[in-house]
Amino acid sequence: MSTSVTALQKVANSQIARDQVTLRDLERDLAELEAQYAMPSETFHSLWLAGELDDSADFMDWHVLCDMVAEVRKRVALLKSEV
């Protein structure tokens, strides 16, 4: 294995580790909103996208958190597939 591949793998693994910490924190925030509103994020997000919920600050934050979780999960999956 070449040095450049090893270096890239180290960088990817480091990013995966950072993303997993970020994901844990984001999922904790989602869990708080799910408990507060007694609704899973998947249900919330479907209702939000359908325009069935108001534009309260909590709901806007929840929507952003859902999107952030999805993006971080995609990045982790991509990096893991490449390592």
C-alpha cells in the first residue's frame, strides 16, 4: 500500500471519527425534540415537508437537525465505503 493511500485513509478515518461525534450530538438534540413533542423525527419531517406544521422556532430547528443528520450519515457512509 502506498504512503499516499495510507495518508488518505488516515484522513478519512479521522473525519469519520469527528462525524460520529457530531452525529451523536445531533441525534441527542433530535431525541430531546422527539420527547418534547412525542413524535419521531421521521414523522415530524414528513409533516414538515408536507406543510402541515407551523414555522415555530423549534420546528425550524428540528427540520435543520434532520437535514444535518442525513448529511452527516451520508458522508460517513461514503467515507466508510472508500476506506
